[in-house]
Amino acid sequence: MNIAEILKKENVVQNHEGAKAFRMSPEQELYTAVVTSAMEPLTYEGTSERVNRIAALVGKVDPVFVAKLAVYARREMNLRSIPLVLLVELSRRHNGDSLVPKAVAGTVLRADEIAELLMCYQWLNPTKGIKKLGKLSRGIQNGLKESFNRFDEYQFSKYNRGGAVKLKDALFLVHPKAKDEARQAIFDKIVAGTLETPYTWETELSALGQQHFDSPEAKAEAIRSKWEELIESRKMGYMATLRNLRNILDAGVSTAHIGRVCAYLSDPAQVVRSKQFPFRFLSAYREIQRNPSAQTASVMTALEESIAASAENIVGFDADTNVLIASDVSGSMHRPVSQKSTVENYDVGLVLGMLLQSRCKSVVSGIFGDIWKVVNLPRTGILANTMTLRSLSNQVGFSTNGYKVIDYLIENKVKMDKVMVFTDCQMWDSCYADAHIRKSWEKYKEMYPDAKLYLFDLSGYGQSPLRLEDGDVALIAGWSDKVFDIMAAIERGADAVAEINAISL
């Protein structure tokens, strides 16, 4: 047995279902673990276990890759908490140059993330406590000095919240030097607690809630008027608008104001700027679907237009490229993406699959669990299609028999150029017939040698059901539509690790 064969054998592991799987490289495993983390308990892996695994992986890869991954996870994948974990772990293992400060400056994009990074540092260093944060990593301290000079008074006041580390605490811990007199005046206000109260939808509704009304009708009128004022002010951000659509409809705002909301939501420039996860549109769509307002249909249409706009930059494939899109709806995929969310992990796969389908001209889609079911849908109506697939999920069972997808292609002699599977990668054979997606894929490749398989990993458990080094199998991870940028890079001959390494700090 030569060295290559020995290394291949050593990379064989078992997944969480006890089936054969293949170990990823440390860089691949760290990437998949990070971009599928919402700091919530996972089906097979608790939050602390995930963080500990990430910490161990940080020690196995180049510090520069860790720094770039933190920036990628925050800026491209729009994650907030897990990039901070990467920064803390990086600061433990690397110092003496500008790498950590650059990573901090590239990752901290909101004023509240200054205090959140320090709270993360305290959490991962529990023996130090708040009073000992003065011994904070010099790299994190220097990076946060730049962050303090980046935000204006409105941003600081908007995110000046309570917590284990307050903004005032952070200022004293970091000791930033103000870049000018105006900035020093803001720092003085942070210390004195005199930052101007910002005009935000939260503060406006909070003030309204403290008022006394003579009747329920008067209160309802005041709420309707306040929502209309907030809509006109343009001070309510994109995510806040998405999350409050039901409240806006329930308040009975005017048709004209609903029109403004719809125009804002469906504006392609606003969609791109908002950097929303696709599942946020799905969550809003489901929230209002049964709302009795006569304006609900208009808002649902605007949401369809919004998510379609988010798909505009997805490369997709032309009519000469046959694409199959398979979504895993197994039991392990039925977990919320966060503690307060009603969106489950398999919803993420469904909506990403339908986003991709909207950009492919020759495409077959379906779902799999115990069995594989073809569900052909129109390329328009991304959210409606997702809801249709969701309603059918109990028809295919709850195992993860991914090989059934490939066996369907073999049995029917269907030629596919690209097979896209949205899954948690915990594939096994519930029929105990010694079947495996790896075996089925090898057989399919004998029939169609140019076929390529893409695994979209939605959980990041660290194993792949097929060898990634074989060249015809690619793995992409994450919940953002940015996963399709990685897909395009793979088509150009790169991969996720190469794309992350290409980031400039």
C-alpha cells in the first residue's frame, strides 16, 4: 500500500449515524463548522462542543487563514457571533504583528460588536472576569481602537445596551485615542452617559407603550399612526421591516403606506444592501401568509420580488446544462436555526435549492428522506415553491438515504451535468442493504463521467459522505446566498478554502 492509499484509508471515519464518511482537511472542517454556526445547540452537537471543536481546529491551521475566515464569515456570510469566537481563539495563539488587529478591524462592523467581542473574550477566558480584562490581548485591543474611531454618535447610542461589558467599560478597557476633537466629544458622552437618544422604531414604540389612552380605539389609532410615521421616516431598517410585517398589517396602516413598504422591500438595491439570509424572507412570508388584511397579498408579492432580486447575481446554468436539485428533509434537518426562530435547517436547504432552481434553465428538483421524490415546480415563485416542498416533506420519510437520489438517475438513465444536494451530510442506509451514496455515485460516473456532485453542507459536522479530493465532488457550506459565489468559484477551478485565502486583510 503506497502513501496515498494509506492517507486515504486514515481519512475514513463514521458519521453521527454510524455510516462511512470521510474526514475533511482542517481548513475545510473549520470553514464548514464556522459558517453553519448560529451559537445554538445542534442536533448532534451542542454549542460548547462546537466551540471547542472550532478552537481545536484553529490550532491546526495557518493563523492567516483563521483571520481571513473571521472576516469572510462576518462580511460575506453575515454571521455575527461565531466570527468573534474565531478572533478570540486567534488572539490566544498569535501575537506580535498586525494580523489580529487587522482581523478585528475587518470583522467588527457594528458598534455593539465592540462590547460583544469583549464579552466573548470573557466567556472563553472565564477565569479572567471583567476586572481582569485589562490584560486583554494586545491584538484585540489595537483592533478595537480602530473600531472606536469608526462609528458616529448615532451608531454608538443605538447600540449602547446593557450586558456584562457595557460600551463605557469597553472604552476604558481599550483606551482608544480619538482621531479628532469631534470623536473625543463622543467618547466623553459615552463616559458621562449623555449620548443622544436615537430615533429608532424601538424607542418610538417603547415611548408609545408608556402612554395612557382613553379607549382601545384611541390606542389602536395611535399605533396605526406611529407605524405610518415610522414608515415615512425611513429610519426602520430592512431587517426590522421584515420582522414587523405582521405588526404593520395588524395595525391597519393605509394602502399608500403598504405601497411604500412593498417598494422598499422589493427594491433590488435595498435587497443587496440588507444582506439578509434567504430564510429571513421565508420566515416573513410564513408569518403573514394567513393574515386577514386585504393588503397581505401585496406584501407576499413584494417578498417574492425581494428574494428573486437576491438571486439575480447567482450564476446559475443555461439550457445546455442539466441540473438536479435534491433537498434533504430528514429528521436531523428539523431543528430551528436559532432558539427563537420558527425556520428549521431543512427550510434553509429548501429555500436555497429554490433560489438556485430559479437560475437554472434545465432543472429537476425534489426532496429525499427514506425515499426520493421528484417535485417539479415553476422557476418563479421561490417562496411559494419552498412552501410547497415543505408541505410534502412528510411524504418521503425522515431517514437520510441520499443514495436514493443517485439510484433514481441510474435506474432511469437520466444524464445530469450537475447534481446539487442540500443536506447535513449525515447520510446512511436505513434499509440496511449495504447501499451508500459513494457507491451509487461511482456507478453513475461510469455512465456519465463528466457529471459533478455538489454537497451544500448546512450543519458543518466535519465529515463528508464522499471523498472531496477525487475532483468530481465539491463541498460548500453556509446558509447565505453567498454559497453560490463559492459554487461559481468551483466552476472556475477554485474551492471555498482558496476563496477565503484570497481575501485581503
